[in-house]
Amino acid sequence: MKTGFSEVLQENLLFWNMWNIAYAYDILEKDHEGYEAHFALLREMWDYCWMAVEAKHIDREEFVRVFGKTYPAEFDEEGKFIRSGNILHDTYDDLRETVLSEFCITLLVGGFSHIYDGVTSGRRYGVRAGELPIEVIHGIVTSNGLGDMFSDENVSLPIVQDELAAQARLLQELSQPQRMTIRDRHIYRNTVAMQSLRFIEQV
């Protein structure tokens, strides 16, 4: 994947990152009861990024206005937020992997953090973005008592192989100029298989 990522055009980096965020975002969008304030902050960043993807332009001033409500994200050595200021910071350390909405919030905080760091620094970003949808699958598979996601048995699951194949195909496409929009947020992905996964919350 890293070899394929090196060929992605700079103008396509935001789409690549948003495509990888989309699975976790869709889950949270369907069920954010009790997390409305978290979702509102994440949705504003989501909406801005898709607008920028379609325009093929990031307005730095507007980007910082939207993302500046949450970032820069500062973490200590244990991965806890140092900077407080909104509900994403104040509750981040208490969010549980055993609750799907909370798990998705933590993944989205990390995903948007990489976008913020990349855009504000001007450096290439997203080399590890493809791990985010795999982590969502990992969390759901683990909740079903199927053991370690990265065991040979689970890595060979068709849904994992489908996702990896979709990523490889998209990386190839993004090595050329594209006109992607939010309608393409699951292009090449097996959405039927993704939607069939059921998370079992641990009590």
C-alpha cells in the first residue's frame, strides 16, 4: 500500500483520507444518540472537507476556522489529550472501544487529526489512512468473539480482502487527476458486506 500511496497526486490526498474516514463516519451518522455534541463537531469537519474535495481547493483560513475548534490535537505519551476545550477533548480518554459509537468517535478524531496536521504543515499526509477502515472491521469482528483481527484466519476474511483490494484499486486511480465527490466516498468498496457486519456491545 505504501508504494501505491507514493504515487497519489497531492490534489487527491484529501479524497483518499476522506474515503478512508467514510466507513466510521457513516456508522456514527446512523447512531449518535447521546453523542450529538461530538457528532456536530465531526460533521462540520466532514462537510468542509467534502466541499473542498469537490472544489479541488482548500481555503486555509476557513479550514483553520473549522478544524481549529478541535486541533491541534496534543497527546501525552499515553495517548491522552493534553489540550482541553471541547467535548471531543474532555471525553476522549473515557471513550470505550466496546461501544461502537464511541469507538468510531476516537477513530474519527485520529483521522481528522492527520488531515489537520497534513494541511497545516503542507506535507503529504494519509500514508496510514487505509488502516482506519480496517480498524473499524477489526473492532466489529472482535466484538463478535472472533479473536485477534490480525490472525491469519481473520486477515483472510473476504470482507478484509475486499477492503484491501478496494484500497489498492483506489490508490491506482488517484495517481491520475480525478473529479471525485462525496458520492464516491465508497467507490470500489463492498458496501453490502460492510453494512452486513453487526457490532456486539460488551456489557
